[in-house]
Amino acid sequence: MKDIKTKTDLVTRLNRIEGQIRGIKGLIEKDTYCDDILNQIAAAQSALNSVGKILLTNHMKTCVVDRIQEGDHEVIDELMKTMGKLMK
């Protein structure tokens, strides 16, 4: 990743998500009401999706563009495969 600011932002977001996951584990260990746990899982999934969107945008603007400019059009198939995995 070339952009230090984006990298720092992603690491910060992932640290927050890591904390959310530990919190969810704690809720399960405490036998917390299931709906409350599910809401926390939804929040963590949303946060992880946000990280994915930022990373995907950065990837498309840098790595994909660079490879296409170098004549490597296989990167498009790779990108479509990756996007399919993200959109499950």
C-alpha cells in the first residue's frame, strides 16, 4: 500500500474491529441476550465491509490501473473474482 494515511486509517479501523470482536466474545461468555449480540455482530460486519471498500477503492486506483497500463489485462479477471468474494 503506497498511501501511508490510508494504511494508518485501515489499521486504526481494524484495531477497532478487533476490539468489537473481543467484546462480542465477552457478550457470549456472559450469556448476553442474543439480539444484543447479533446487533454487535452486524456492527462489526459493517465496519469490516467499510475497510474492504476503502481497500478496494485504493487497489483499483493504484494497483489495477498500474497493471492495465503495463498491458496486464488479466488483472480485470482477478478483480472481478475478488469483488465476487466480497459481495457474498
